[in-house]
Amino acid sequence: MALDDTLLDDPARLNEADGAGLLRAAAMAGAQVRATIEAAAELELSDRLDIGRPRAVVLVVRPGVSRSVTAVLNALLAPACPVPVVISETVPSWIGALDVVLAHTDDPYDSDLAGSLERAARYGATVVLSAPPDGPVASSIAGRGLLIAPRVLVPPELAFARALTAGLLTANTLGLLVSDVEGLADRLDSEAERCHPGHETFVNPAKALALRIADHTPLLWGLDQVAVAAAQHASYALGAHAGIVSDAADFRQALARPALHRAVTRSGGERNIFADPDDFSAEAPPPRAFLLAVRTGQAADGARYRASEMLPSADLLAPADEISADDAGCAAVLALRFELAAVYLGLAAGTIGGAGRYTPATA
């Protein structure tokens, strides 16, 4: 990757390069949260989900941010959820009136999802859908489900905050989770302000992260299950905006790959300053390990200590060290930081930029 790192500290050039408005769109994560809360309130989500404890919650996974949002929700629910949580690409055949189905998509013409949700609604399941208001997907549950449509329009790859908020509101209302959704918007606004394009690299966490990732193969290793899910979204964002292939894994699983572990230890994450950036025959970019942590407590602290001893050169990203937030808030902040870092990398490397398909708007 031929990176023009001088671009990152030149707001005028950054603004010119970002003709598609991706930095502004990413910074609207907090606005997505507030708009989703408003939409849910107007739908009377809390009243319409007053159905008692469901038999099961089905999280339907579709392409895009849906996959990482589902992983985050599952990780948040897993420790103490009193009902089974099922992850599936389509609604299971056993779905019934006692079940709740939650799905997110930005593709209004996803025929597989439309058919699946139509079957769930026909069998009497409670369906909560985060999706555009037009098209076959929305029509599949018309009059029989709860559609939370976007009010702050951003590219699909930046819709993580909206999809997560819809999931958190659903889980909170069903009594399966307790998360501070109102406070989530403020946390994301604060992160967007810290990572503003006008702030120089040494005080901008997203720009600093972008430079740490540049010219490396990032290994995003989570120290807890929520962090692993956030790592999956980080990997998605780096691929979507910067064209960077990365590894996202549980730290313990990562250590079960000895050759990769040795490669990280040998490289120390350092950049070869003599390498020719235009020599595509050169060896692959050296790996750099990033340890992600969301949960806190004695067990989490112990995991962080052991990981830092085993990989002293690894970067540690632990939002709980910087902000006061619950696990959902920390995961969302981590996701946003990687989204912004990926956009900064994409602009500096030229993998994105110029006039694009996105026009900032609100409905």
C-alpha cells in the first residue's frame, strides 16, 4: 500500500479527497443511534414487544454489517440470556408464535431474506426488522412486523450503529439485556469528535491507529467474546474502505496457530524503512498484532496481563480505559474507531476518494 501519510494532517486535502463524504458519514454514528431510538418510540416498540419471555431469539445474518452486529449482540447476550439465541442466515423451519426474529439489511431486494421473514410472520413470530422502507424485504412483514427504517442515510458499510441500536432496543425491551442505549449516542459523538479530520495525528486516535496499521497485515485478536465480535467488524471495515486483508480471531485461538504466532513475535510489528513501496514482488507486509478488549473485571484483567506478557509488542485497544461505558458502548466505540481509521487509510492510499455514490442526507 503506497500511503500518503501527509494527507492525514492536511484537513483541506482530506476534505478534497473525501468527495463521497465518508468521514462525515462515519461521524454520524451517534445521530444514527438517536434516529433509531426515535423511530422505535414512534413504532411503540416497547408496547408491541410486551410479549413476555420468548421461547427463542433468532438473529438473522445477512451480508454486510449484519454479520458483525449479530456477533456483538450474541456476545453481549451469551453470558446470562435466559432463552436460546439462534444465529442463522435464514429463519429456521421450526419458527413459531413464541419466537422473536431480529434482522438487519441494507438491501431492500434481498429475496432470500424477504421469503424467510414472510414465513416467520405467517407463522406468528414477532419480527423486528432494520431495513429500508421500500422493496420486497419491507413488504414481507407489512402489517405483521416491526420495521425500523433508517432516518439518517449513510452507506451500508457504515450502518453498524443503526443496526446495533435496533438490536439493543429489542433485547432491552424483551428483558434479555440491560444496556445504556441513550448514552451510546453520546459516546459515539465523543469518539467522532476525538477523531475529527481537523485534529492532528498525535491527538487523533483513528489517525494514529491508521498509521499503526499501514504497511502491515493487521492481526485483530480479541481478549473476550465481545472484543472478538468487534474485531470482526474492524476486519470488515478495513476491507471495505482500505482494501486491507486482516485476521480477526479469539486470542486463544490465535495462539493455536504457532507459525503465525512466531511470525508476529519475530516481526515485532516494525516497518521495514528500506522497503520499496512500489515493489510488488517484495514479501508480504509484516504482521502487527492488535489486542482488543471490551469486558472489564478480574478475569478480563488477567487475560490482558497474560496476553501482554506473551506479545509485548502488540498494540492494546481497550475503550474501557478511556471512557465510562457498558460493554455495548465500548464495542460500538471500538467499531467506530476502526471505521474511521479504515476511511483515513483508504483516502491516504487512494483506495477510496473522489466523487462517490454517497450524498449526505436525512429523511
